[in-house]
Amino acid sequence: MENGAAVNYWTPENPSNDFPRPDASVVQTSRLYFSTLGIVKGSFLKIKNINFGYNLPKDLIGKWHVNNLRLYVTGQNLFTFSKLKDYDPERGGGESFPMTRQIVFGLNLDF
């Protein structure tokens, strides 16, 4: 209890609660679905792939004897907006190995 506040346990008089009623006589590992206390709201918004490319104009690249010149950047797993800090909800599992963020810069040349 912090600052004198009572913990909101279930009781017959308080069925709208935050936590189950404690029961020291029950072996917790023997319960099939022991507790949902570890479940948190998992909604998220993710920007998974972004691609930007630009073809340089023919009149600019013609003097270099190039038919086509394209510059591009690609990003994967760039942003995840969630209440779960430093965790990718699509990955699942533990927090110790997050999804890899990848940014690739490139150049395509046609002669």
C-alpha cells in the first residue's frame, strides 16, 4: 500500500476490482489459469515498411552516358507506437530480442 491507499482486491462486497482475493492456502502453480495480472492492453500502431525513390531526370544524367539513375532508401520496422515500451507486439515472446530495425540506401544505374 502506498500513501495509505487500500489495495483493490476482490471481495463479495467489491466485485469490481483490480486484483484477485489473496488466498495463502492455495498452491498457485497448481491452478490452470492462475492469474491475468500480467496481461496488459496490447493495442499498437506500427509503421513497418517505407520506401522512397527518385529517378534523376534524363537531361541531367545524359551527359554522364547513363540511361537511368535511381536513388532510394528503404526502412523496415521503423516505428511502433504502443504502451509497451521497447517491445514489438508482432514479435511476441520476451523483451530481450526486439525486432531489428533496418535502413537501406541504394543506387540503381542503367548504362
